[in-house]
Amino acid sequence: MRAAIAVLLLFAWAIPARAAELTLDTVFTKEPPWGRMIDRVSWSPDGKRFLYVRQSQDPDEPLALMLYDVAGGTPVVWLKANALGVKPPTPEVAGWSFDGARVALLAGGGLYVARLDDARPQKIDDDVDDAIWSPRSNAIAFAHNADLYVATLRAHPIIARITHGGVPNDLLNGTLDWVYPEELGIEHGFRWSPDGKRIAYLAMDQRRVTNFPIVDFLTVNNVVESSRYPLAGEPNPGVALHVVDVGSGADRVVYDAARRDEYIANFDWTGPAGALTAEILDRPQRSMWVDLWPSDGTAAVTAYRQTSRTWVDVQPLPHWLPDGRSIWLLDRGPTAGMFLRSRDGTLRKLTGSYRVTDFYGVARDGTIYIRAAYPTRRDRSLLAISLGPSTSSGQGVHNLAPSPGWHDGAFAPNFAHFVDTYSRLNDPPQAELVTTASGAGTTLAPENAALKAELLAVRMLEVPSGYGPLDATMLEPPGFDPSKRYPVVIYVYGGPDAPTTADSFPGLYGQLLAREGIIVFSIDGPASQVDSDAHVRLLFHNFGPGSLLGQEIGERYLATLPYVDPARIGIWGWSFGGYLTCYAMTHSRLFKAGAAVAPVTDWHFYDTIYTERYMGLPKDNPASYARSSVLNAAGSLNGPLLIQHGTSDNNVHMANTMQLIQRFILAHESRVLFYPYPRKTHSISGLPQRRSVYAHMLNFWKNML
């Protein structure tokens, strides 16, 4: 489960040219009012050009693939919208060939290859899940029907099957299941060796994993699809790391994680001299180690091991320098941040006390590029760290995007340029192309100054607590009169290390609420802040009470303000925020009403990796699961509750909401409103659906507060 739902919401909100015209109908349109942001940036290997699309608020709108030449400074349409005539209509760039001459595209399940100088795609195969270019640029490997294939590219591609025994949904070779990408962040189930002769891949045996039904209610005869989903405490997929020789087909198991029910959290040929590297986690996720398999075939070496009494977070694979030293991004706690590891294993910290959130890579000159909560925990900045002999503990750090706020970088492979998309609480998104060495920028998507002028200002504030100051934001109605008493709606996420009060554009649902005379408030509890490891660990075996803690602190703070009516405070959230909303409405007397979207209602119903990382195994911690359950407290509902959920949600299954509704029925509770969204998944995407979600919430708050 990820806090990224907040980002999903950001790009679903829009406002018209003038605030007086702000309505649901003008909010949910294809064209964002700040213009179409730069999205899906894919750089050429030489860093001289990149492909991208201009965002739409309609996921079904066909978008053209644009090509931007850095030297020329002008974008051109490289592939017209809906050029392939498939759904979804906008292709994904699977990658550039290493020589930069061709581009692989995935669209409608099909794999296509197009020359850069001739955007007429050649179809390679159907039903393709993933594709990666060979380092030699003459072939492309792809996953099809649960096995791996290699297409040698000629006038008529020659396709060879290189793994065998794959069975869709059961036995996967190089194809990933649902939970690994979602909770471990793995993007690819296979990787080419640097010489293009071998492919490392994950083999996943899912036959013991729960086969969860997803029902399509919009057909005359309802259709049921099944999706493997490992529920907390139940069997995980059995995973093994293999290497197959592309020429001979010889296949060997490098590491069998299934023997001890472990996770292979990351793998690639990134070790010294091209050694295969894998990051392995035990099932409780309290121990992580990095193993290396040298290219000369000698025995595996454990390069690093880290343990914790609570949990260890997944980290990027280390980067090895030519001289044998390596760069590591390590977990929270005593060893947290970017480190230079010498050949003898000694660690030297390169970053300061701030949290490093992303590791982009290392340039040829040894400069390290990262994203961090810097200079404050509300900011996200793009930093370069010079790897000099005296660089340590934050010395030698250069802020590449020094303006305060939330920056997200898409760096060229050579790090000479990057696309910087950024915003602030009161500044709509904008994007520019930045030259790394000079800091000079070229505007790609300008800030909409007229829109900015019409926004009601969001205030940053801090709320005192026994855990130190907690970050919060507040948006007041137009014509705010401190002598009056206003209702408040609190927006919450509440998950571990997942703030909602950062200095980034929060979207405009709050603007709609404020114009209805409602104060909009958000506060990050101690466990949602990014700079205190001890506070994040408050959620260990303690999801419910630990996450509710911050929201109750916020509510009590609001109740002290003379312009807040403490009898009219509501709370809403999506995903983990939906869970916390339901939990607050059944475990606290402080909130008058709640609105939950796609909520977890009991952690027995969520996946193994995320849930067990924080809550442990259900059989070992039954009291923790019971204490954090909404179901067990359904008879204690404190006020009206609105629940909205997609019927095809394969992340937080509809079973969560159905179980809770059943408990409400048995408790004779009639203050619950429920809206299902047919065929919609966790994000409930689509303009009509998004309008419906927010229309229901807007009417709910007007009626209840």
C-alpha cells in the first residue's frame, strides 16, 4: 500500500479560470487548468533527447508521444495519438535500445519496436507483460504467457523461447505477480547481463497463494476473474532467482528463496565486474542482506547484512565504483542515509540528518544524485553529492533545484540534464528542463499565474504535542471571520512515513470544501513524519492506535481554536486514510462524521508483505490485529459514515467493505452510506467516476456538517 494515492488525487483535480466558477463540472475536465504537465519522461541513452506525454485528467484520452531534442529546444510529435488503434490508446515506452536508434513500446498488450527516425512501429508479439532491450541493441527480451522470449530484430523478427514451464497465474518465469511490484517496488522480473549473453529472472510459484475473485457486474452473465493475492499470514509465492544462457538455453537456480519463505526484494547485474546482485529479506522483514554471485562462477558472497527488532525497509541495490568501493542507501536508524563503503567494509556517511527518499545513480565523475527531505522535512529537493576525500555527513552537497517546495526529477542517463516537475502548497505544478552543471532552466510547462492568483491560501502550521511539533496545514473559507464558528473536514492518510502536509500542491478538493464554508485541515501524526525513526516505529504491531494518535491530537488542537465548532469536525481519507477514517469513527468520540474511500477494515484482509512488515504474522500477534480492526468495533460507530469502493479493486479488495457492512447490519447500524464503482480498481479512475466520488463527499459534508 502506498501513499501515492495522494499524487493520483492531485492530477484528478482542476479548477476553472476564475474561482467564482469553481464547480464539480468545471473541476473534472480533460484539460488541467494549469496546462498539461510533462509525464512519463524516457531519456535516450546519450541524454540528448527524451520522449514524454502531456498529462490528461481522462485516463482514456489518447495522448501523442512527444520527442524533445535538448539542443534544438523544440518538441515534436513522434507518435500520433491512438496511432496503434488499441486500448489503452497511449503506449508506454518500454525503453530505448542502447544505441539509441530504436524504441520499444507496450500498448494494448502488444509489444512494438519503432526506429527513432521512422515512427512506424513494428509489432513483435501479443500478450506481453514486460520488455527489456539487450545491451547489444539487436534483440529484446519479453515476458509472454508466463515465460521469457527473445526477439532478434530483423526485417522479420526471429523469436525464441528461453524459459519453459510457465503457466499464467500459477507458475511465472520472468513475469511478476501482484504483490512484488506493489509492495517491494520491483519493476522488472528479469534482467540482461552486461554482455547480453545471460538473463537473470525470478521464477514464482503461486499455486498455494489465495486466488481472489474479481467480479464484473456489468455483463448480462457476470464474469469472474481470479487474481493471486497473498493475505496476511497465508502462503506467499515461492520465489527463486534463476540465470538462463540465451544461446544454449541452459538454466540454473542461483538462489531458492522459497526454501525458507524469503523475499527476493531486488536483483540486477550491478555488482563489481558485473556480478549478479540480489537483496533478500526474511519473511518477518527484520533481516535484509545483499548477496553477490561473481561472474567467474565462484561461490556467492554476502556483501552486507542489516537487522532490526521491528522491520527493515527495502533499499535500492548498491552502486559499485570502478575501484571496488560502493555507494549504499541504507535504512533508518543508526545507519541511515547515503554511505560510501570502502573495500574493507568500512562505512562513511555522505549525507546529513535529512531523509534520503530516492537514489537516482552515480555519474562517471563519481557525483551522486539523490532526492531528499531537504532543507526541511516538508521539502523534496534534488541533490548532487561530490564524492571527494573529505565528503562526509552532509558536506559537499549541492542543491540542484534550490527553490523551496516539492521537486521530482527525471535525470538523463549521463546526468547532464533533468526534467524538474515541482510545486508548492499555493503554487500549481510546473516543469522545466535544467542543465545540471549551470542550473540554467528552460520552461516546459509554465506555472499558471492566473490560477495561482485565484487560490485560497493554504497555511502551514505546527501543532504542539508530546512527540514534538507535528506538521499541519489549514485552508480557511473565503471571507473568513474569526468571530464565527466553522465546521472542519480533516484529510488524513496516516500510514508509516507518509506525510500529507508537505510543501506540495495539495489538489483542489479542499478549495471546493472551503467555498462551502468549511475549514480544511490536515495533520501528520508522529508515525507519518519522515525524519524520526522512533516515531515511525510507533506503528509496530499498532496500526490502529498508533495512526489514530496524531488525528486525535489534531482534533483536540482544533477544539481549542475559537473559530472552530468542535461538534462539527469530520474526517476523510483514501486507502490507508480510508482505514484510519473508519477506525476513527469506531474508536473515537471526537469526530462527527467520516468519509472513507477504498478502506482496509481488518488487516487479515490485506497482503502479506505490507501488513506483516508492520503488524507481524497474525498467528504471532492476534491481539495486535484485533486491536487494529475496524470490524470488531462496528457496534461503536460514533456518527454517519460514507464508504465508496471500486468493485474491481485488486489492491484493497471489496471484501473489506462487505465485511464491515455486514458487521454494521448485525449491529443494527443505519448511519452508513455506501457507493460501489463497477469495474473500477483502487484509484477509481475515470472522469465520471471521480466526479461521482467527490460529489458524494461534497454533498455528505454539506449535509452532515
